[in-house]
Amino acid sequence: MPIARVTRRVHFSAGHRLHNPDLSDETNRDTYGLCNNPTGHGHNYDVEVTVEGEVDPETGYVMDLKRLKLLLETKVLSDVDHANLNVDVDWLAGVIPTTENLAVAIWRRLENGLPGVNLFAVRLWETDRNSVEYRGQ
């Protein structure tokens, strides 16, 4: 059977503050700049999730994208949309919510819930110019 990859993109808005409590306030300001604002700041994120698998000869799908959308809504979006990533999201507790760490955390939320396909990549867009791709390494 042919192997193909399909991608679903979803959107959410969230706030966060980049701050490492183990570093001094000065080092945090130098490291994170405006992203260390004590009251936080927000982003309009896009998440692209790519799965890989055999094309089903009966449906022509690798995975029904409606199922992938529902999984993203229940495992990720319901927790992060319009949330403060530092305080509102249990599965980010103790994590500095950089785009890199958030992409890894999203991967971990999804990796065991995809029967019949492999999670190939999570790409998280923080801005139109900045994104991170994580492939589970």
C-alpha cells in the first residue's frame, strides 16, 4: 500500500510569560526580552499536525481529517485556547512555555491517540515568521 502524509492545521489564542524561576530577574530579561513581561503577552498560534500511514484502499484516506480535528480539539485546543499557558494548562505545569516546549508537549498529548497511523510532525507557528517543528526525537 502507498504511504502518505496528511496534515491538519488548527488555531488557538493564548497568553504566556517566558520566565525561568531558577534565573535572576536580570538574566530572565536578558534571555527572554519582551517575552518576560511580568503580566505576560499573547499569541495567535497555528498548529499543524502531520500523520503518516498507508492509504486505505476502501476510503482513500490515511486518516479521516475530521477524526484528527476532533482529537486536536479534545486533547489540545480545549485546554490551551484563550488560556494562560503558565497557569491554566495542567500538562504544561513546570514547563517554560516557549514555542519549542509547547510543540513537544502537544506531540506528547497526541502520540498515543492515533490508531493506525504514525504521528510524523507537530509544527507550531507562534507568529507568521516564527515556527517550530518537532518530530518526536
